[in-house]
Amino acid sequence: MTEILRGNLVHTPEFGKLETIPHGYIVLEDGVVEGIFPVLPERYAACPAVDYKDCLIMQSFADLHLHAPQYPMLGMGMDLPLLDWLDTYTFQTEARFSDLDYARQVYRQLAEDLISSGTTRVAMFSSRHADATLILMEELERAGAAGYVGKVNMDRNSGAAQEAAGTSIPETLRWLEGCRFAHVKPILTPRFTPSCSDGLLEELGKLALERGLPVQSHLSESPGEISWVKELCPDCGQYWETYRKHGLWKKGTLMAHCVYSDEKEQEAMREAGVWAVHCAASNVNLCSGTAPVREMLERGVRVALGSDIAGGDQLAMNRVITASIRASKVRQMETGDPFLSVPEAYYLGTAAGHGYFDGSSGFQEGKKLHAVVVDDSTFPPAARELRLEERFERAVYLMEKQHIRAVYSEGRLAPFCRLR
Ligand code: GUN
Ligand code: FE
């Protein structure tokens, strides 16, 4: 079916390059972008069209690192550094997800909150629980989101959230059996080296290879964590080697944080095709530090953004984008690295993340549409007529759910939009 959307088109086909098409057209064929036009070609004149008038049609957000079972602790308990924060608050909260009714209730609300905030693709951590993870995947699918979800593996140093000895792999296999969703797929998720025994990492590396599964974890987030990894793995020179040793360091592996990744660790990422997921809000909340984002990008490391809730306090990715800009300005004051511009940070929070899944760069022919339609008419009255680039900047800083008119995910209008 051919479908036409009309509105002010805004996207970032490359890092730092903002393209705007005032009152342009996106032509979709079964949800796949067939073309982007400033003027509608005659051949489409008879096709059904949705006219979003003066609204902005922007790329939707991709959140490449967040913890679903930490949604209940959003906005709480960020007075401790990472390892104490995990022990004091996080593991207990995650342990609650053995209760499947509770999981259903929390995950339904999270999925709706995500998609109605304009996030259409995710790479998400669940808890250790196989059944609750399947519920999470089902709720994301129902809400219209796409991407990866991982049952977390953690068989040591994890308090109430820890798996009983010998159960982590069998439960992972049972979870994988249940993964039959169209748009939400499994990703192997060793929490981080301190919470996984060598034997568990080894088994997960084998599984990743045998089944061609992607991997996500945490890397070099805080000084305390890095020293602990050194103690736990004296045979590895650097943190990243603890993942490489077991076959988990490979093309497309997502590593959250990388705040303290030095030149050598960054080179190892670039060489292997491992992605850094920058989580600026979380890094400030937990006093972890400011990540070397500009340095990684200049070195050719692929970077995307993550909310990292509930270390991060904002689920809405436009807030995560502006947090990354703010953190980059602090970093500039500390190190001189140039801060991220709005189009640069927006690229990282949208196009880069979507590209991780489908190789796209911005709105692109042949790719499923992921878009958010923003009505900025109720923003504070501007002092003069604004250029589209300026309206885009204001939208990134100011948009709230109430300004989101529609969300397209995997080429389809998200279900919540039809209820309106
Ligand atoms: N490292 C290991 N687990 C976690 C987590 O839940 N949040 C963050 N920010 N870092 C982690
Ligand atoms: Fe995290």
C-alpha cells in the first residue's frame, strides 16, 4: 500500500549534517520509504496522504541502553557511586521481577511511556528472569517498539538479583526458546564482568557464536568498577579484554558507558566494530565522569546514546540528547574537546541508533520509517519567525509527550496514536 506523509521534514543523514525539507513529502510503500520529495511527483497524486501541515516530521529516537526493571526506581536513589548504588538499591528492585503480575504491570507502562515519548528502537536489559523478560518483549511488541531485549546473566557478586549456581545458561536457553516476536529480538546480556563468572562468560561467548546472537554489556563506567575488574581478572591487561577472552568482543557488540576507555581500549573497539553507548545523564547522576565522546568519534568508534534508566533519570531521549550536549560542554571546559552540536547529538540519539539495526542513515529509501511528528505550535511564542533549523533545535530541547502528534515505528503508526 502506498501512503504519503506531508510536513516539515528534518533528519540527519550524516553525523553533524542536518537536512531540512519545508513542507516536503515522505512516500511509503508498505511502511518502507520509497522516496523523499520537496514537491510530490505527479504519479502519487491519487494516493492517500496524511497532511501534518506545519508540524515537524523528525527521525524517532533509538535508546541503545536502558534497564527495564529499574523503571520503578526512576528519579530515586542517585546519592551513591555505581557499585554501592547497585548493592543498595538496584539489585533489590530487579529481584521483584520474579513476580510476573508485577512485571506485566510495570512493563506495560514502560512500553507505552517509551513509544509515546518517541523512542521506537531499543537495546534493553531485563532482569535475570526468563519469564519476565518474555513479558517485557511482548509488551514492547504490543506497543509497537522494536529492537533487542536481553535476559540478564549474573551469577556472582549480585546480592538479591543473583542467579543460583548452574541456572544462568539453562534459563537463557529457555528464554531463547520463547523469543518469537516479529520486531523485538534477543540479545545476550552478561551484566558486566564483576557479576559473571569466567565459566558463564565462556558459555555465553559460545552461544553467541553458535546462534549468531548479538551481545550487550557495560564497560569502563567508573573508577571503582575498573579496579575491581583488575582484581577479578589479573590476566587481562584492560577491562575490554575480559570480554574478548570469552568471544563476546565482536562486531555489533554494544558496550554502555566507556567513560574511562583510553586510546588502546577505543582502538580495540574500532578494530572489532564494537559500539560505545554513551549515557550522559547516568554518568553525571552516579558521578561516574564525562565520556570521551568526541575522541571516540574522531577515532572512528561507532557511538549511539542510551538513557540508562534508572542511573539516567529521563526516559525521553530528547532529554538524553540535551544531557549529552551539556555533559560535552563540561568536558570541553575540562579537556578542550569541542562540545556536541545539536545536530551532532541528535544524530547520535536517532540516526546512529537506527543505523545500528538496519544500516540506515536518516530517512532513507528502502528502509522502514521511524519517525516522530512534533507540533511545536504551543511552545513559547517566538520573538520572530523561526527557520526550520531553529524550530528543530527548540523541539529537541523543549518537546514533551503532549507535543508528539504521531509516532511511526517499523513503518507503521504506533498503536497509541490510533487511540487518540
Ligand atoms: N553496571 C552493571 N550494572 C549496571 C546498571 O544496572 N547500571 C549501570 N549504570 N551500570 C551498571
Ligand atoms: Fe546500564
